[in-house]
Amino acid sequence: MLGTYQKQRQSRRVPFVMRVTLQIVSGNGGVIENSSTIDLSESGVRVRLGAEIEPDQLVELFLSHRPEQCRVVWVGPSPLKSERIAGLQFLRPLPDARPLENPGADGAGFVT
């Protein structure tokens, strides 16, 4: 089953855990803090967040000081009831996600 999903992907995901902030651009607006990435690809990112967002909303994701414009593709449950997991698609694909890979030696480091 995983192979089927991988074939549908536009680009390869890499594990990438980092605290991020999201700014909701469409809808009622607002800021979602205390969110974190799960993994990242050239075309999108999977995030864990503690607030409600809806598919097709536009958000700005702050991976650095410059926001990345994204569209919410899907939202699903998390193992924790207080969290949601969402798939975001970059409106402009990242030129190269490799420099953003986790700097931790074991790949499990948490970037703050």
C-alpha cells in the first residue's frame, strides 16, 4: 500500500522535524503557533498542529524568516486527540529540500 502512495507523490519525502508557525491567509485568518513539521519534500510538508484548519485554505508556513505560501491539501487525526496532522502543498516548490534535512547526527534531532 505504501508503494502506491509513493508512486503518486511528486517528490521524495525526507524526515524533517522543526517547530513552525502557520499564518492562515484565507478564511478567518489567524496564527497557529506550537506546530511542528513531520516530513518535507520539494512540493510539500506534513505538519502536526493543535488548531483547526480546513482543506483548500491558504496558509503561510514559516520554515525560516521568509514564509512559504501553501495550500492545505488534507487534514486528519493525530494519535493525540488535541492535535491534527495536515498535508500542505507549497504553491512554489522548494528549489532543493536537501539543505533543510535534519541537522541531528541521528536524524531525529528537533530544530528550534
